[in-house]
Amino acid sequence: MALEPAEPLWQRVPTRMPDGRPVSDFMMLIPRLRQQPPHILQRTLREIDGVLARYRSVVLFADLNLKINTLWVSVRPVPGICLELPAAVKLCVPEAVLIGQPRPQRTWRRR
């Protein structure tokens, strides 16, 4: 995993597969990651890299932004991968949290 300045994420992230299908993606927040001592930070990076390596057949792009403590991952459109892969990251990095849209509020009426 390279640590270097880069263009804005929206310019680097793939949005379509070569066959035109849209790419799936997710973002995880890793609270206070950049504030960790160097040895903890390096261990966390190795853990994340290990998970991504196990899923190399589906991972198209990954970006760890230490400034805002986020991990962005773009993957091939495989059913369930946007839950399975973040769960695998969370097993290795327990403080990681999947960022998503809130579930719609349901109003239940009793009759």
C-alpha cells in the first residue's frame, strides 16, 4: 500500500467495469487512526492490506485517507461483497465502522 499525495478521490475512483456495468464501493471510518503511534498505524495498515489481498479478485481500487481516517474501496459488482469485505476488515480492525445511508424510518401502526 503506497502512502503518497494523490489527485482528488473523485478523479481516481473507477465508476464502471470495462463491460459498462457500474462498480460497487463502500467507505469505512477508522476513528483516530492518524493519531496512533507509528507502530500501531503500520500494524493497522498491514491488517487492511492483508484483507484486501485476500479479496484481490474483486477489489478494483482502495484508498486510505489518513487526513480524515477513511478507507474507500471500489469492488467488482458481486452480490453481498459490500457487506462481506467490510466485515472482514472489521474483524482485523475492530474500530473500523462501515459508513452508509441510514435506514428509512418505518412507522408502525397498531390496529
